[in-house]
Amino acid sequence: MLRAPIWDAETAERYDTPGSGMFAPEVVGPTVERLAALADGGRALEFAIGTGRVAVPLAERGVPVTGIELSQPMIHRLRTKVDEATIPTVVGDMATAVAPGEYTLVYLVFNTISNLLTQTEQVECFRNAARHLVPGGRFVIELWVPELRKLPPGQQAVVWHSEPGYVGLDMYDVLNQYAESHHFRFDESGQARLSRSPHRYIWPAELDLMAQLAGFELESRHADWTGGEFTADSRSHVSVYRLPPR
């Protein structure tokens, strides 16, 4: 499984980018709106809550939010925004840690389930979500679609994003269904800083099978948080799974 040192104090410090990137209003706003609707008036649990990018505005919307997070530095950053009483957080792994109470919604955003590096752990993540949910409760996953179609024969890397000061590429090991994301950041002097994160990538059909093993049914799948159509060309998806009502 993913170990906490990847999300160390330095990473936590530079993770937040208020008003831009993942923290831009046009990114966070639709995410929070959709999750608030899916919570349906109940409590929400975020697996891998991080620094509270989604949890804090969701709690401000009136949804009671609890978190599970493996990285203490990320939790420390969260605590600069809200206290434990506002967003209680359990220290632990999202595949096994238990938060008190029951929830109508469990959610995982921004590809986080792929940080679990074995299929077994990913299945256990679904089962852990099911353990926390009331009958009829929902488990929501935001996940990227592996871009293997972009790999030329004999090549292993795909540049998935580039902008001034940043290049992101993924190195694929297709035999083991593994990818490592490389993030190159350049300062004004031209010096580059590299950070990397490992992933076990998951196709949507495999994700659906994991859900079935944990007792879920697929309720909906869209290309984004605004409800865009999911197609063969979509680069990511938001999948909503639901437990059967009692």
C-alpha cells in the first residue's frame, strides 16, 4: 500500500494552491455541489482527506464530514483550517481504518484509490466503504482513465499535462498494471524539481467488478463532476456506487 512518507511535510506544505489548479473555484465548486447532493442530508466520510481541499467547503455547506488520512503532515495542514470538532479525522489507511458512526456517503477524489498498489487493497477499500455506509448509501470515486492508447510501440511514457513551469508524465508498466507519475516543476532560474507518486491503474470495468465484490451496484458514471457524458475519449470519470436498500 502507499506509505505516508510520500506525503511528507514538504509535500503537505506545497499541496495547497488556493484559487488555482485543484483549488480553483471551477474545480472545487462542482465537486462540492455534487457531493452535497449525493450525501442526501446525511453524514459524509472522505477517504484520504488530505489537507481538506474538498472536505472543508463541503462542511461549510452544512454536510457533516469525517476524514480518514494516513499522512500526519497532511492532517497538520488540515488543522490550520478547521479543528478536530469541525472535521474529525482518523489516522489510518483508507482500506482498513474505521471511523465512528454511519454515513450516507463515502467518497474518494482525485485518483486516490490508485495509490493503493495492489488489487487486493483496492477491493478492501470498497469493502471498507461498505462497512461505513447505511443501506442505500453511496460510494463515489473520481479516477483517471489510463492513457495507454497514447503509448507508441516500444514507449512507456505519456505526457498528460504541460504548462509554463510544469510538465507531468506517466511511466507505464503494462505487464503489472502499474504507473508512476512524474511531476517536473521549473523555477525562474530554469532549475527543475522532480516529485513522483506510484499508482496501480484501474480500468472502469475492473472498478465495477470490485464494487460488486463489496455489494455495490453502479448507479451512474460521468466524465466529470458537472455530469458530462462519459465516452471512450474521456480522460477521467466520476463513478457513483450504491448499496442496495434494506
